[in-house]
Amino acid sequence: MIGLAEDTGAAALRSAVDLVRLDRPGPQVERLRTAVLRLRVAPGQRGLVTEAVETLPRADADPDRTPFAVLVDAQPAGYGIIDRGGALAELSGIAADTARAVLLRAFYLAPEHQGRGIGRAACAALAPLVRSVHPHADAAFVIVGEANRAAVRAYRAGGFLPTGTRLTSATAGQQTVLRKEVA
């Protein structure tokens, strides 16, 4: 388990939020994998993020993608993937050195866990998880739909900053690219 080590301004969450890799063997990981498959995105966020039921099998099949669970008091509250593969290289101009960067994908919290600072705390705690997945990474990127204002606020509060790059997606509309130092 990777605990929340950085100051997030939410002392109550400091000991309660953990990010756990789901690519390791063991009964705890199997239990967490089963639980994250049941997590759903909020109705207003459908179409902006793809749920674990679809993305976890794809992550399992791709050695460059590492799925993880967001735990609150040891219970699954969210899910995401750290992608150290070609996704950034396909998005030219986003990362100067894609060999030293990762992309945060499919990240979401179940609706009952939103609005409580958990997303911010999880984003603030990404560095140790990213380093465990990709020891040479010095940056994490996320592409977020600008219409998903709650997500943009959580990422910004968790230390992600705008890169100035915007993309347009047929499904998510206008998107912005954010970057966070992880070194």
C-alpha cells in the first residue's frame, strides 16, 4: 500500500486515503479488484470517464498500464490507471520526454465519495505510486474534460497544473491537459 504522504490540507484524510496497485498477486488485491469492478461513475460523469468494468481487463492485457484502487478507511472508493506506454507519445507536444512521464487514465471516485476531498488527496498522493510503477518518471499528465469542473478542481487542488494544451474529443468535448511533478 502507498499511503498519503504529502500535505493535502485535509488532516482527517491523511491517514485514511491509500492508493493500492491492482497488478500484484494476493487475496487483498483480488478482493479489491472485485470491489472496483462494482464502482460506478456518477450519472453526470458518464461519457467523461470509462469505468473499471471496461478498463481493468484492458489494463491487465497491457503491461504498460497499472490499475490501482483508491481506498478510504481500507474500503474502495475509486479507481484509476497509470499508463507508462504510448498514449503520451500519440499526443504529440504534451510531454517533452515521454520516457519520463506517465498518463493518469480512467480515474474516478464513486459518487458517494465525491465532494469530500478524496480526489484531491488521491492526486496529492500519486508520486509514490507513479515511482513504484515507473521509477524514472518525473511527471504525470491527465487529460480532463473541461465540462467536468469537479474533476478539474480536484486535479488542480491535488497539484496538477495546466500545460496550456487543449484537445477536442468527440465524446468528452473540449479537454485540457494538466501536469504534476512527481520527482
